Amino acid sequence: MPDVSPDIDLIRSRLLAWYDAHARSLPWRAAVGAPRTEPYRVWLSEVMLQQTTVPHATPYFHAFTTRWPTVSDLAAAEDAEVMGAWAGLGYYARARNLLACARAVAGEHGGVFPDTEAALLALPGVGAYTAAAVASIAFDRAANVVDGNVERVMARLFAVETPVPAARPELRRLAGLFVTDERPGDWAQALMDLGATVCRPKSPSCGTCPVASECLGLATGDPARFPVKIKKADRPHWRGVAYVLIDDQRRVAVETRPEKGLLGGMLGLPTSDWAIGEPVAAAPVEADWRDAGAVEHVFTHFSLTLAVMTARVDADGDYRWMPIEAARAALPTVFAKALDRASAPDLFG
């Protein structure tokens, strides 16, 4: 590796020129040279993208902005409506934070997002990354926007040998070297695009990279080694049982899960506790239960095998009863899988 440092000014000029020519067209992004994107759309997209990909988030973004075109519209929505619309994006605490932030903007700021990083950071549920992203992209403020893509680009440009997560403060410092008052919003998005389309986690396309000549990671001959990572521990495996109760009107029993905990505040099927090893399970009602097999689901920190038991019962007041298709659309993915598993003709027919 050559004993040199990347040329900050050269990287900025080359990457901005590349962005002008190759910026991704995204539903929440203004075209290069166009007026800035409305802050609500920037904020909403950034919250959605924190734990998912652009292709997965895009239909959700369209659905939200069609149903709730402004932050004030979202603030006025019922919690259950928003939770149902969020199903499939994961991390449901973010949906609760989304509502809390929307209501703060509507109630305390007259429906107008504050335009500084510090004021944005004071909103409920808005962390350092989101505040910097909205300040930079929506208001063209000089802010250091650092996500996983930016961390990867910095780790490779500077060949940072310290493993993540310990390297993160240094990667943030290095990213900050590039932040200026010149086109800060475009700069933030250019870095994101470079990481997403060229400086990819695996098989980086170094031959098309506009700043390859300045990349110390490429100079080592193995740029994909960066950022250096410590091997993760194996994800624990949990088990549980989901109970699908159907009445004579082809409605399924659902319940609202506790506010705190996994899938908090969401609709769910009656279920046992989930635990490592065999679950301690007891059917919620006496019925002729049938074993419908099991479904598999992967959460961020553990995987889950959910056994599915089905029964026909008379509707009672202990549950909310929903038509099967409506329930399938409203339930989080893991429960929708269980409902699909139980959808045998001999049960629903």
C-alpha cells in the first residue's frame, strides 16, 4: 500500500461529477439541479430505509405518501392504521417513533420540519443519522451523513484496519473531512449512491469507480476486505406456537400485542411465548386443534420456528375477528406466514 493519503478535494470533485451523471432516480429524491425534496419525504424515506433495501421500501413509501401526503396527515392517523401499513418493514418501534415524530412536527412546529440538524435531533425518534440526512438532503445544510454505505466507502478509501464496530468513530471522522458548504445534500447522496451501486459490500465494481485512483483499499489488492469485521456469533434459534382460530364466517381471531417487546402494538395471532428450545405452550381455548406444520422466520437477532395449530371455533369476545384476507394484509409477516400455512381447504373451505 502506498504511503500516501487520499486527495480529499479530488475525491469530492470527481464524485460530485459522477453523481451529476449517474444519480439514482428514487421516488423520494429530487433530480440533480431540481428544487430540494420536501422534508417529509426525505424523513419518511430515511426512516424506512434504516433496516431494509430500496426495492423493498419503495412500495411502502408510495403507499404512505398516497395515504398520508403530508406530515400533518400522518400525525392525524390512527395508531393501528399506521402499524398495519408498516407491517413487513420490521422494527415496529420505528413505526411508533414515526408517529411520535409526525405528531411533534404537526403539534409543536405547525406541520413544518425544523431546518437545522440540532432541532431535528430534538424530535422524538430522530437519531443522529436521520437528523443529519434530513438537514443535508432537504435543507442543504453541511452535515456529516454516515450510514453503512458511507462507512464502507471510508473504510476502503483509507484502508482502515480497525474492525467495526470499534472503527466507527474513526470512519465518522474521516467522512467529516469531506463535508463542506458546497452541495452538501448532493454530496451525501453521492456517497450513498457510490456505496450502493459501485462500492458494494461484495464484488465492488472498482473498474467503474470515479475515485479508484485515490482508494488505499484498492491499492492493497483486496478492497472487499474492508471494512474489517469480526465474525458474528451464530444467531440463536427460537421456537413458538401460533394458534389460528377460524369461526363459521371465515374470520380469524387476532389480538393486539403488548406495546413493549417484539412486534409491540401490532396485530398478532394468539401465540405461546417464544424461547430457545421447546416452547411452553397452552392452547388459548379448548378445540379440536390440528397441526398445520410450521413456518420459519428470521429476525435481526434470532431465527424462529413457529408451529401452527388450527381450529374452527365459535367467535367470542376475547378476540378481534377479521376476514381472512383483511387479517393477512394487516398482520406482520411472521403471522401472515402462519395464516397462509393454515389456509388448507379442509379448514377454510
